Amino acid sequence: MKILIITTSFPGDKEVEIGGKFVYNEGLAYSQNGADVTVLTPHYKGSLKHKQINENYRVVRFPYFWPHKYQSLVNNQVPIYGNTSLLKLINFPFFVFSFLFYVLKYAKHSNIIHCNWTPTVLFALPARIFFKIPISLTARGSDIRLLPNWLNRWIFGKVNAAIDCYGPQPWNLELKRNFPSNYVKLPLISENIDQRNIPEDLPDTQHFHKSDFKILFLGRIDSVKLDTFQLPLFELIQATKILLEKNIKVFVCCIGGGDSKLMSKLNNLVRENKLTEHIKLLGFRKDPARYFRFFNVGIGGIAFNTVSQEFAMNHTLQIHVNSKENKDTPWENEKNCYFVEPGSAQKLSETLMTVYSQKTKNQEITNNAYNMMSQYVMSPKEGGKHYINAFSELINKNKIQTDEREY
């Protein structure tokens, strides 16, 4: 089976480069189960145009503007839907033409196209028309927020299958209600990370080693995460001060890049509260799971997003915000996580005090989270089998339908 994955985001080689790690894991899952996988994604300055990941798995980064140094839509530092500029607007029509050209070039040698984010389906549809290739789609969230409902509804109606992999959470249920399609239930794919060695950027902090309560905040720092999803990052700064006043030796590490204004505001707040020795902002890290085992609790998960998956599957205790995104999900306070009320540093400090005082119970809560998440998340090797079986059915069904129409 030859699978073409098309995506606007894919991990780069450098530590500071963002990218769809979940796309990488899915491609890895397919290749580990016998499929030949090609990822097609936009080129950006400094990246290789072709990279062989393993014998059956490669990434092709297509150019879309000449000279290449003026390509500006993708830079693997911010999302493709970030700030606009005149150069980006000039780039756009060339990007569209190049994306269409390269999808057609690689699709004619493929059995199925797997699209990530709904806009990429628009580039895959010509291949379906010309080469009769089936299309599967995984929506990722930002596409649902940013595109008009009517357009997303039309796109969902044009694919052969939409991947239902987000488990029992309100966002997923609403997605299926609002955008009818042929939904195929499949597991999320997540990979455990070898965490034996302490990351190099932690030992240089003396207070990290002396602290007896270590907190990790993980996630992109932007208005969507902080305002829409109410992740308590700024509240965590004040809560840290409260814990220190109670003589608890606490250390907070924040992993995640994001909006420069918010990052500056966050740094200023840390300095104003004289917390620079107790709070470290690491910025984006490509493999944050390497840090997990060195912390007592993690914050940043939202329902079944990548952060909550990785925390749970790597046995990291986590705090969730008691918000609508986490309600009516399998998350339960003091059973498989801790809930905190949003918008209050005092409430957060009280929740952290509870976590700190229940060290024996925390292991039970962590184990319960792992067991719960294991129902929806699989390793690439295990989960890839389910995707390959589903794709085989789609390919066979599409072939029968195509033969019937031609007959």
C-alpha cells in the first residue's frame, strides 16, 4: 500500500522548530506496518527538500516561490495561519499552484491520500478526480475554528472517510454533528519517549535540584490556549509565589513557544515577582516528553489533545482546568487527574497544595489516567495496524465503486 500524506505542518530537524508531531507519528505507524509512506509538505528556509526517515517513510518538502529565500508562508517557527504580510500575500497564489502540482505528481503513484487539516483536501480533490484515489481526512481543530462552517461541511462531504480519533469529548461529538461524513473510528497515535537522561537545560538551575515540588507547564502560549481554553499559565506565576510564601520549595518549568507579546508579558511578570530563580521558560521543545519524569505534575492538557495524551501515556500526573472542554469526558477529579477552577491563582495554589500533600494517592491517580487513555491511544506499531486495515477497506470500496461507474 502506498500512502500519500499531505500536510501544512511537519516536524523539522532543529529543536526550536514546531511541526505536526502527530502527523509524524501517524506516518511512522503506517510505515511500521508495511506501507510505503510519502509526506508532502511545504519547504521552508534551512530544511531539506527530501529526507528518508526509514526504509518505507520519507518526507518531501515542495518549493513554492523563487528565489527560495523569499518563501514566507511556512517557516516552522509559527503556524501557517499566523500574522500576514505583503510577502505572504504575494507568496499565496504560487503556493496554491505548487501544492496542486506536487499533489498530482505524487498522487498518481499512491493508493490513498491522507489529508491533515481540512484545507488540504482542496489540494487533494483534483487527484481524486483524475486518478480515482480515495481521500481520508483528519481534522485538527484549528481548521474547524478558522474556516467557515459551510466550507468545512462541503469538504467533509467530499472525502471518502473522516478519521474519528478524538474519543468521548464534546469537541469531537460536536464535530460529527456539524459536519456529516463517513466517520471511521481509529485510535490516536502517540509514542513513548526514552527519558533516562536528564535534559541538558535543566541541571544548570540550582533551585531545580533543591526543590521538592516540580511543576511543568506544556503548551503553545497564545490567546487561544490562554483565553479560549483558560489554561492557567499567568495564574501559575502567582500561585508559585503563594507556595513559596508557604515555605514549599517549588520549581516551575514552561515548555512552549508562542505569541511574542504574551511571552514578553510572562517574562515581565516573572521578573516583577522576583521568581526568576524558581520559574524557567524553556520555549519550544520538539520532544517535551523527555522532561516529564523530572516533574511531579503537568499542566496544559485539554481533553484528549496531544499534551494530555503524552502526559497520560508517559505516566505524568496532570491538572486539568474545570472548563467545558473537559466536562463530559472521562476525566474525573482526584480519580485520574486534578481539576482546578479557571481564572484564579488562589484556587490554583490550593489545588497544587492538594497535589503536594497527596503524594501516595498521586500514583494511583496517574495509573488511572494511563489506563483510561490507553483505551483511545496506541503506539505507532500497534495503532498503525488499525489504520492500514481501515485504509485497505477504503481502497477496495473505492475501486468497486469506480468500476461500477465505469461499467
